[in-house]
Amino acid sequence: MGVKILIRSLPPKGVAGPAHHDLLKRLVDELCASQLAGRLEAWSVTCQLMKQGHGLVGAVGGPTTNATAGGLKDMWAVSFRDAPEMVFLLQRPEHKVLECEAAMMRLLEKKLEYAKQMTVRFEGHTYSKGDFLIRLCTATQAIHSTQTLLGHCLELEYLPISSMASSEGMLSEFVDLLRQVLAVMDGRHGGGSGGSGGTGSASLQLDIVKPPYDKYGLVNTPYGRAHSAVAYTDLVMMMLSSSTAAAQQQQQQIAK
């Protein structure tokens, strides 16, 4: 496994759903990236919110604000399609991540009375550009039988090495390339380049997810799935927060 970064995509106002996905697909096409075929192309990441006892799901399915009250704790279980035998358990407030066998999920449910409350699934297509893999991701939230689109993102992987420090320069250069491509795309449509803070354009804003690896004790270790699990749960929390804010804003507009 190489070193990965996640890039959250924020569409321009009034653009959502398939139109948002199409903007990201245009960006990938402009890079002349090649789509992988067969089993190498298929991938997914699943993040499950587990609650102990009979806790209630918070706004838009997020963790409840009193998750640790009475000793009960929320836990995220993250699994990867390319490693079905493993699961990563995270307790975000304590910054703990534990790699376990997938069978541990049964123990959590039967012995510790944890129950799955919500699932966020990332899946999409994989593209290759030189030493990089680009995954165009769609995030979908499921609570019981109700599904909601949370948004889209990019996963960028630099394949040759697993050292975060050594790969930082190459990943930064690729992000600069994304910035240049976005500027060209905007120029064709009469737009301008984005402002400071992240990779942006008048048509699309790309924010780099920066997980607190230091708090999890993962800074000086080779990049692995534990890093990815931390990054994806951070991205899920960002998306849930945005969905909550959007829902509240919509309710306020209806009330007016």
C-alpha cells in the first residue's frame, strides 16, 4: 500500500447529486487518467457507527452529544473491500484505533451489546495516472432502510512508498496539478481560480482532509489501513456536519 490522502469535494452553489459527480469526473478526464479494469477497479470502504446499549442516533445519523454518558461509548467500525478479514475499531474522543479480525464484530454485538446504528459507504471507480491511483468516491449514508447521498470525494494514492514524510512532496505536486487543471476548466467557462485555503476553483472546491495522525500515534509508522480508517472517519464526520447544517438551514427557510 502506498500513501493516501482524501480530498473532499464541495460543489458550487446549486450543484448537487449527479451534476456534482460529473464535475469531478471531468477533472479526472482532464488528467487523462486511465480507468482500471476487472477486480483492481472495484473497491469500497464501509464506516459503521456502533452504539452500546440503546443510544439514540444523533442529527442526520451522527453520534449523540452525550455518547459517553453513563459509560456508554460510540465506536466506528471501518472495513475495506480489499481486506474483508479485517476491521478497524475507532473511539474518536480517545483517539484510539484497533486492528481486529472481522469476527470481533460478533463479540461486540453479543457480549458488549453494541448495535449498528448507521452505515456510510464510499465506493466508486479507480483511475491510474503514472505512480498515482485516483479513486472517485460517492458517499452514501444508510440508516435502517433510508439512504441519503452525503457527497463525493477523491482518494489519491502515491504507490511507490509508504512513508508519509517521503511522499509529501509528490502528493503536494499532484495537488498542484489538480489546481492547474481546475483553473483551465474554469477558464473555458469564463470562471476564475479559487481563493486561498485548499484547492479550489469557481466551479469546484477541493479541501484536503488532514486527520490528527499524531494523536493516534501513527505519525512515525508506515502508512497502512489504520491511517485510512482514521482519515475516512474524519471525512464522515465532516460530511455529517455539513448535512446537519444544510438540513437546519432548509428548515429555517421553510419556517420563514
